[in-house]
Amino acid sequence: MATSKADIIARLQRDILPLQGLKSQLKNNAVDSKMAPIKNAFPNNAFPIGAIHEFISQRAEDAAATGGFISALVAALMNNKGISIWISSSRNIFPPALQSFGIEPSSVIFIDLKKEKEIAWVMEEALKHEGISAVIAEMQDLSFTASRRLQLAVEKSRVTGFIHRRNPKSLTANTCVSRWKISSLPSVTEYGLPGVGFPAWNVELQKIRNGRPGVWQVELVAGHFRLLGKSAAVVLHPQKKAGVA
């Protein structure tokens, strides 16, 4: 029987993704369920785990929003039983606030360093430990060489890494599987009732290896992302070129 084009493409993806640091057989159902509104942007409709994700923030309010969004992702990776490591030279996360995203602060090891140049090295060492759910690092700059070392570490351990870059001096090429830009949106309460609404973000996936960049407006409800109302933006863009700059 003749092989269909879809079968050929699927087979090529299975062959090519491992060569680019993406193991197609690796899945995390908790993460994929949480990311359902965005999953069409990812290769094989699955959030890449065992990879390094880059987040960019230019303003203080965006940095706070990014920290919340990353926390929501890490909560799914931990799935109420894992351990994560958070590394920074000037901690911007308030540990008790993690509970609102589904993370017990006692499940996160915070490492505060005096020099930012030490962060990449400590992150690399942390990523080598297979029992860790995720490693988050806050740093301004990331060289190609440093990103390559991080990628090699996760290829062996299959740990997922998140790099939050605040006010980066430049956006040069690196080996991160994705690049995100997160900003906060006004929260909306259920049925318009008074009170504090659900956390809401404008999510811009600027680059994703073997996927489709896009923009979404989402809120976090009961531990899952959902599109924010009827006016939610869902804009998928064709990938301009292979790889992530």
C-alpha cells in the first residue's frame, strides 16, 4: 500500500527531532493538558520537555508576569511530587506566591548567587541531575557556547530548563528550543463577579524549533490555561527558518 504524505512527514519528524535535541517519544501529559490552547504551535503538538526554553522581559511588570507563567509550567512538570531549582543573582520571585500556581515553596530549592556569570555554570550542573523536574535561571545574557553546554546537559538528563532573561543586551543566536515574551493582562472574574480574577497573560511565542510561533491571550483556571474570552488572540505564524536564533 502506498505511503501517504502524512506518514512520510511523521517519519521524518521522528528521525529529525532527536538530531536537534528533541526526543519525540518524551511526553508529559500534565504539561500537554495544561498547554492545550497553545499545543498546535509545538512539534507533534507536545510541549518540548528535556529542552531549554528562553523567556525575554524588558520591563519590570513583564518580568513579574513571566515569572508567574514559568511557575505555571513548572507546576505541571512537578505534578505535585517533584523538585525544582530556581537560580538567580537577585531573586525576583516571592516563594509563598508559588502556591497560587500550584507549587509548594518547600519543593523549590532557591540558589542565590552574588555574580550573574556563575548562574549559567550552576544551571548546567543542576540540569545534570535526572531526578529534578525543572531548573529555572534568571540571567541577563546567554552566549551560544553557554546555551550549547546547557543543551548537552538536558540531552542526557532529560530535565527541562527555563532561562528568564531580563533586559538582555542582545538577542544573539543560541540553542534554546524556544523564545517567549510574556506580558500581563487585566484579570477577569468568573461571571463578572467582584473580586480578584484569574491570572492572565499575553503569550508571544516568538520562535519554536520545528513548530509555529504565535500569539495567544490566556488565563490560568484550575491549573490549566484557557483562551481569554471571545476576544482572545490566536495568531500562528509560519516558521521563517529552522532553528532558534
